[in-house]
Amino acid sequence: MITIRNATENDLQQVLEIYNDAIINTTSVFQYDPHTIEMRKDWFAQKQKDSFPVFVAEENNMIVGFSTFGPFRNWQGYKYSVEHSIYVKDGQRNKGIGKLLMQPLIDAARQMGLHTIIAGIDADNKISIQFHKQFGFEKVGYIKQAGWKFERWLDLVFMQLML
């Protein structure tokens, strides 16, 4: 059985492994270099300082995914807009874990009085686009060749959920 709960510092090594796998093997994050545990600790401390949630999906004492959101842009006028992230461990994808991690983010955003959640998605990631549509996200933007990874240009789709 999969349990969704708030992350703790004890979860960060497993969260790091999931995130680094996404960096190395996917276009879900336009990053090249794997992160260190120190970077993940700093990231988590900043989430706590900003009162932004970090949820983990746990099964048999193993973290199989995590989700969070943070500022969409750092200027004051954007304070009611957040951009979210959901990552699922390799080998655990397509089992509904992402769905379990999305709803708590939406609920937390509403409780915090936020106005909108934004997703930035590789335009070729049709599964992620369809996934977001299931939660009411709508396509609101498209940027051609916004990122470079795996020796090719990546287009970026923006999707948005109004809360």
C-alpha cells in the first residue's frame, strides 16, 4: 500500500536518488548535473522556510515518488502563482503514484490561498500532458526550443490550473 505523507529530512537521500535519475535519464527536468545531498538539504530547508509542501509517496519503507511546488517567478506580483513538480521512481511509473501525489499539492495550494498552479512540461511528453489534463490543467503556452538536452532542442509547454 502506498502512503502519501509530508517529507522529512530522513527522506532526502531517496528523494535525491529519484531526482538525479530524472536529471540523468529524462527530459522532465532541464538540468544536466546530478545534485548532491547537500544541495537537496538546502532545497528542503528553503521549502520549509517558504512554507511550501514536499510530499512523498512511500511503499514498504521506500520512497517511490515526491511532489512539491515553489515560486513560479520570484517577483512579488507572482506570489499567488506556483510551479509544481512531481517525480516518480524509475520502475514505479504508470502505477498511479503521480495521481496520488498531485491532489495533496492542489489541496495545499488552495489552503494557502494561492491562485494558480503552473506546470512546465517537455512538449514531447504526451503522458505528462494528458496526466495534467485529468486534473483540470489547460495548455496556456508553448515555447519552441526552450531547452537543450540529450543533443536536441526541447519545446516547453506550459499548463495551468486555476484554483
